[in-house]
Amino acid sequence: MPKGPKQTATTLTRTVSKPYEIPQNGSLKKKGSEQSFLSLEEMRDLGDLNREEYGKSKCTRKQYNRYIKSGGEFLATCIKQRRASNAASQDGHDNDLLEKAFDKPPNKLSTVAIEWFLAQKCFKEECGESTAMAIYSAFAWHWDNM
């Protein structure tokens, strides 16, 4: 049985304690050597790429985007009906602010808009609890990834 190099506690600690250091040319960087760091813009770009690739599956992102688009269409229809019936004076919700409820970042009427959208989907269209949770998750994901 061939014997490999014996690993001591110091060699294991050296390799495990700094996982953020990427070995260059197959070896760990030595102390005192110059390190190159990413710029803030490069880190943001890298974070966006990794979030896209490793965050949610392609099918989940497609479904979430479908719910967000559907919610936007529903909200546009609601705004059109509210302006025609002058409903803003009855319930006190500003139509201009409500119109931007699903935009980034969310505003104080975003919860009202999601509530109306969920009521439409669950009670009027008779969708189930899983649809409601998917819509909620889609908008949470949408606003988390601004």
C-alpha cells in the first residue's frame, strides 16, 4: 500500500481556516505575497451571476416571473377600474402609489395589492393554497433580488 505525505494538524488548519483564498497555480499563497481582490463592481456582477445560476431553478424562476407578470396585469386592470369609479376617494388608497406597488422597491401599498391579487386567485379563480404560497414566494424573491 503506497504511503502518501502525512498530513499534520497545522497543514489541515492552514488549508481549512481560509476557504476564501483561492490557490494560485495549484499551491496556497504564502504569507507576505501580494493578493489580488475583486472590485465592488466585479463582486456585484459575480454575485448576480451566481444568484442566477445557483439561487433558484430555471423552472422556479420561470413560474415566479409568470406570477409577477400576472400580478402586474391584474394590478393594471384594478387601477383602470378604480380610476373609472373614483374608488380612491372611498377607501383612501392613492392610485398613483398603488400603481407602483409591484415595482422595486415595494411601497406601503404593496401588501394591499398582493392581498387583492391573492383574493382574486384563491377566491374568484378558486386556486389552492399552494398557488397562494407560490405567489407570496414569487414576490418575496422578486423584492429580495433587487
